Amino acid sequence: MKASIKDVALRSGVSVSTVSRTLSKPNLVLPETRDTVLAAARALDYHASRSAASLKSGQTMRIALLSGSAASTWFNANAFAGLDSVLHDAGYDTSIFTMANVEKRREFFDQMPVLRNADAVVVNSFDIDSREAVRLKAVNVPIIGLNVPSNVGFDAAVSIDDRRAMRMAVDHLAAIGHRRIAYVYTKADDSTGMRFSAETRLQGFMQACATHEGMRPEQIAIDTDADAVNAVLGYLDATAPAPTALCLQSDGIALPVLFRLRQYGRDIPRDLSVIGFDDVPLAKAVGLTTLGQDPYALGRAAAVRTLAAINGTPHEPRFATQPVRLMLRETTAVPHTGR
């Protein structure tokens, strides 16, 4: 059986990415590491075929991952782990670029065709301009979307359907008798000029509410730098009649709100039903009803499409939707008739 890059890595005691770097750019690694890797590759009859192919193709063995928020967030960390679980074994390094605003995004797409320092670009959770995509396609660098709000400009993408997910939440609450439901979300920062996938959840919420007779949807919009918990509690205290249920944009908002509501004597779900979004590990521990997505699976699926695009054999379907599940737990119930 033909040796793989993983076999060379195991024999030489280094990572797959180090083997890749040694074979494609030996001047960038320490001499002792280079000698060890090349010796292992020769022993396994791997060196000639792989290094020659890399040099001939001009591949960098690097993937650029563009993210609009910190890599340490729950979604981003798990999505990156999913990407890396596929790309690392294929010999690719992943470089993360944080896109704070549309200017940074444009700068990246302006420089990328000149530098040509990645074999593909993965865009995490935000949109791109079709003109930006044209620049990379001109130099044969594919662009893959990971949970993006639109497939426009991408060679392939895998995302969740945020609108359908919100319909699941609203339909559940409507089925058990709720008609006054408030959606809690962080306002989009218009100064960035970027559109993120989570922003479509509000649209999905309002559209779903419109399909139910007698539904009176409300919105609790929170400024980016505001205290979400106090904003929600203040709204509930000041509104009469108050909502009987809350749908929150993320578990990151839902969990502290749930904790404070209970701390202040609110009986959840008797007094108020609560639904989050994400299904982070703590959600199950505290019994939060939430919409569960799997960023690790999203990352793996995006990575498979990335490798296929690099090799010129698109993975079908090129554009796919990963499922979201309604995780029914302890924070939703029939509204209390005494309210």
C-alpha cells in the first residue's frame, strides 16, 4: 500500500503540517527536522511523488480562514476543530484572519491574488461581495462558505437554515399556547458594513409569528456593548402585559438571563418560557430548551468541500444545509393562566 503523508509524520515523529512544509519549503524548517523528515519519506518511498507534485502545482498547503469574531467563541472553536480534523490530515495548515469590518475584508481580497499565500479561502459566518470573489477565481483560489447568510460568490458552502430553525421554536411555543413571544437579540453593528448569518434569525422569527393567528411578537434589541441581562429584565418589568415566552438569539444570552430570572424568583417555565439557540454543553446541564446546531460537523463538511474544490472535483452537493434540532428540555411549558 502506498505510503501517506501521515505515515511519514509518524515515522519522523513530527506533525503532518511539518512534513508538508519540509517537502514544499525545506528552507523554512530546522536542518535536523528536515533531515529526519526526508529520511523517513525516502524510506517510505514518498518523497519524490509528493514533493514533486507540490512543487509542480505551486500549492502553499495553507488554507485561509476568515472569521468575523474571536476564534475562542463556542461556535468558532468547534467549527475550526471540525475543519482542522480534515485539513490537517490532508497536510494543510490553517491561518485565521479576523475580519473586523468590510474594509478589512476588502483589503484581504485585494492582497490575496497578489500574495497567493493560500490554496483556498474559507469564510466563516458572514457574506462576501461578488466582486471580491471574482479576484480569487481569477487566480484559481476557491472560496468556501461555512454557515454563511448567502451562497452568492462561493464555490461551495455548508450552513444551517436560521429561518427554519426559528420557525421550529415559534411553532413549538404556539402549539403549547403562547401568543406573546419576545425575540431577544444583539443589534447588528452597522458600522462594520458586514452581514452575519445570525442576523437572519430575527427575520425567521417574525415570518414564523406571522403564520400564527393572534400572535403578538415583540423584539428586545440589545446594543452591542450593553448588559443583555439587565436589558431583558428591565423590559419584562416595564411591559404590561409582559411576554409569556422568550426566544433568545444564542445560549450565550439565554443562560445568564435564565440564571438571573431564577435568582430573582421567577418560576421558569411556569412564569416564563425560555428558548435559546446553539445547544452549548451548559444548556443541557441546566435544562435549557434550545435549538441545537453542530459547528464541528459544519467545519468537517466545509473542509471536505474545500479539498474537493482545490482538486478540481467539486463535492456534491456543493451547497448543503446541516440540520438544526429543537432540544426540548425544562424551560418551556404551557403559559400560566393566572398571569
